[in-house]
Amino acid sequence: MTNTEVLLQQLIIGLSNGMIIALIALGYTMVYGIVELINFAHGDLFMLGSFLALTIVGMLGLDQVPEPALISWGFVPLLIAVPLFCGILNWGVDRLAYRPLRNAPRLAPLVSAIGVSFVFVNIGLFWGGLRMDVFNDGVAAASPKDFPWIVASGNLLGEASNIIVTWNEVFVFGITLPLMIALTLAVKFTRIGKAMRAVAQNPTAAQLMGIDVDRVIGATFLIGGALAGAASVVYSSYNHTIYFQMGFRVGMDAFTAAVLGGIGSLPGALLGGLVIGIIRAMSDQYIATEWTNVVVFAILIIVLTFRPSGLLGAPAREKV
Amino acid sequence: MLDVIRRVLVLRAGWFLLAIALVLPLVDGFLPREYQFAGLMRPIFILAILGLGLNVVTGYTGLLNLGLAAFMAIGAYSYGILTCDIYPFQLGFWTALTLTIGIGALAGIVLGLPTIRLRGDYLAIVTLGFGEMMQDSLKNLESITQGTQGINPLPSPTLFGYQFSTEIWVPWYYLLLALLAAVVLFSRNLEHSRVGRSWIAIREDEIAATCMGVNPVKVKLLAFSVGAALAAMSGALWASYLGSTGEPSNYDFQISIIALCMVIIGGMGNISGVLLGAVVMIGFNSIILVKLTTILAQKGLIDTQNVLTVPSNWKYMIFGFALILTMRFKPEGLLPSRQVQAELHEMQEDARARKKNCAK
């Protein structure tokens, strides 16, 4: 493999993972834009989504069939059930844990979100102990689980090529890109999207205009959760390993992406996600895998410290 | 009558806890062996110092620091490097402890200088990121920190020529208790000093405090530094108690969260509250769960093949619900400081009044 080929290969991996990170980052950025809450449990919601995906894969027996020629038909039920589950779960958590704290000091919902995150992690641990084939019959619940290939792994550029592009990468872009476009259009043109923007700008004024603020916030959690669910299906089928503590790691990547792009900004989340994805891939290749997380956190700290509004965000003035 | 007991508990909780702690080793000897727990109290004393450190930052000053474990790690590793015989320093316990506290304070300033101006939730994330970076860096810088092995063996402390040993726990118990008492005293004096009052003023209303001549950056930085110093102290004590720094992942996010739980569940900004929080949280984590596991194992109720039957697997769930329920129903904690309680209730009343007006 020549140097250029290595670079190109890492770029492809980075962009694919970046798209997934961006999809999760959208959930952070939307919720933060509207209620100014860092939804700490978002990454762990994503983790629960991937566990549900693996459970469905086991129930449908997709791990028994040989690798499909293109894409297994099983991804259809996955892409319906998992986002639905994550969306409703996120909505329910908001209803029960965050909504009663809307008038509380700002740190109260954040602490509550940390609590929810811990509960989710624990559910993930128990979920890993499920007595199913895909979960290794519940033995060693805490250890990482293999996620079977539900997309063909053959190289689209031909067997002779050093650079590998599979249907997997196509699948990642084919799912994430339309979702992002749909979200952008929905926020721009639909009634609920307009209401979301209004609440994000000024909740009191929005309420005075007859917008049901709680409903809008609920819808935001629902949509953000559903996106995390879709991301978890794509992530698991792309990376093939899931474990109950991955929500923290992936969630921090996504949050860093959201902050880097400018929290509250939808295009910012996409840009931030791609940048973080590429930086991770490059750091894995050219620095060392064990330093990658340090690199990402260093970026997070540097951005927050010197440009807290991110790359695309408008500089926010502190309201008095 | 109940009211009197309640008031004594709230106002004199510190003395009450101290009295119990002093006689505990004597009483403990009469319990049957598998129920003895006083030796297990030592982590409570060490981590209570960590909680008091967080109390300065979060409780008094209102800054959420989610990376306290990093400063604890700095303390543990500084202490390890200063005392262990594979390094050139090989200092004694007391010199190393003093230096470690200084290093912790310095580290707090170094992290605080660029970040202290950030808004509350951003600061929380930056400190969290710092904690994770510290853990990974300690793991990766093997040539300095021995990587995942940790630095060991560390020498036991000496006091007036008496050599502590790992086998006899009673002297350790009183040493740690005395150090905790010193930190409590320090914290209490600090709270009522000029600095402490400006911390609380910043927490209550930063703009008003600034108008009154409090320099917010300087005051917050000082809080950050004191918090970091106390965290480093608890790290050094932890390392000397274990005789090893342990592996870097011992100082992970979970430690920061346990400290946060102590402060929040116990009562933000109130020393007795934090001590009670430490007893509840660490007592649950390292006494009740440990004892429950032994007892259940003796009765043959633990099936290692089934995650649900191992008590420690429920830990995250219980911590999580504790945080959620506290925020929902008693955000001021079990033993709140009077100011925090008054403030929170004012806020609730405001919200209720607003709702009523809307209904009209």
C-alpha cells in the first residue's frame, strides 16, 4: 500500500464514522438548542439502541444466515424498530426526569441526565446477560458483543484494489445523508420545525404566540432519540462490535462534534462530525490508537476554551 | 421532641458523626466477625476529603467539576513518584503529602486559568474531558507511570517513629480520621472567611457579587485550586492506604460521580451534609455491597452466570436513580445548607405562583 492509498483508506473510514457521529451529534445539538441541556444520557441511549438492534438480529436469525450479496432484508425492521424505541424512550425520559426541572437551576437537569445515563448503562449491562445466541447465551455480560455482517463485505473497487470500499460505506451514507436532509427540510418548512426554531429563540415569546412549548420540547427529544437509534443501527453494522460502556465514548465524540460545529447548529453538527471522524481515523493511523481519545478530548477543551461558539455557531451572548 | 432531635442532627451533625466515628472501632470488636465493618470505614474518610474538595468547587462556588478524579489521580501518582523506591526522590509520608497537596493546587490553577471563564455546563464538560485525558495519558506514559501496573510498592506512613503497617488497621483508622477532621476544620474556617463568603456570593448571583467588588475570576480560580488540592490529598492518602497507586482506570469518571453524589445527595454547601453523603455513598459502595456479596455468596444465591444476581452489578442503577430522584424531590439534599434550601424553595414558590397566575 502506498502512502496515498493509506491516506485515502483512512479518509474513507473517517468520513463514514464521521457521518454516524454527526447523526448522534444532531441529537445533542437539537436538545441543547432548545432547552440548553447537555443531554448526558444521549450516548447511552445510542448504546441501548445498538443492543436492541442485536436482539432483533438474533430474533430474526440474521446471525445464522451467510453474509448477504448486497444488503440483508433484515435492516428494514431494524431501521423501523430501533429509532422508534430510542425516540420514545428519549421522549419518556424527558417527560419523567427533565420536564419537572424546567424551572430549577440549570445544573439540576444536567445532574439528572447524568443519573439517567447511569441507569441506561446498567440496563445495557443487564441486557448483555440476555440468554440468546447473539449475546453468547448471557455468559460474560459485560464483554463486547459481535454484531454480524448484515451488509456485503466484498470490495466494490475490485479484488485487486488496495483501497477497500464496500456496500457498508454506501449503506452508511445511504442512511445518514437522507436522514440529515429530511431533518433540515423538516426544521425549515414544517409547522413543528417552525415551532422548534421559535422555542429555541425565545421560549416565553413562543408560548405567548400560542406554541405548546412542552410539546415542542417533547418532539425534539423524540426526533433526537430516533436519530440516535438510526445511528446505532448503522454504527453496529459498520463497526461490528458493541459493548455496554460504548455510549460514553461515542457520546463524547458526538458531543465534541456538536460543540466543534457550533452547538445549536444543524449544519455545524454535520461538519463537526466529519471533522472528528477524520481526525480519529488519522490519529489512529499516524499517531497511535491509544492516544486518539486524548486527541479528541484535547480538541474539545481547546474549542470550548478559545471558541465556545464553534466553527459555524453564532457567538452567543450570555443572557443576564 | 422530633423537632429537637432533627435540629440537633442538622446543627450538630458534625460532632455527632465524630463521636460515632471515635467509638466505632471499640464497638465493632463485639460484633460477629462477618458483620465487622469499622476497618472498611477507611475509604469513607479518604473519599470524604474528595467530597469536601468538590464541595468547595460545586457546593460553595456553584461550579460543576466532573473531572475531580483527575486531580485525585495527580495526587496519587505524585505521591507514588515522590515515595516509591524506584524513583530518585524517596521522601517520607508527611513531606510527600504536603508536596502533593501543593502540586494538586498548582494543577487546579493550570486547568482553571484558561477554562474558568466558561459557562457552567461547558466547564462541566471541559473538566470531564480533562479527567478522561488524564486517565488515558497515565495509561500511555508507561515510562513515567508504569502504565496499567501502577506504582508500587509504596512505603507505609510513620508518625513519631511509629511505623504503620497494612495488617493493623486501627492506627490507620485514627490517622485518616484525624486528617479528615483537619480538613473539615479547614473547610469550615474557609467557609466563614472573606474568601468563603465571596464564593457563596458568586454562586448566588455572579453579577451582583462582581458589582460588590468580588473579582469572579480570581475567586473561582481559588475555589478550583482548593478543590484540586483536597482531591490530590485524598489521592495521596488512597495510594498510601493501598500501598500502590493502582491502575489509572481506578481514577475514572465513576469516582468523580461518586464525589458528586456525596455532595448533591448529602447537601450542597454543607459540610455535615457532605460527610453524611460520604457515609451513605461509600458506605453503600464499599461496605454494604461488599458485605451483601459475601453473605449472598455464603447462602449460594449468587450465580456468576447471571448478571442480575451479583449485587455490585446494580451499582450504576442505584446511583443513577439516587441522582434523578434527589434532583426531582429533594434538590437541596439530605442535610442542606440553610442558604441553598431557602434559595431553592424561593424558586419553587416563584414557579408555583407563576403557574397560578397563568391559570387565572
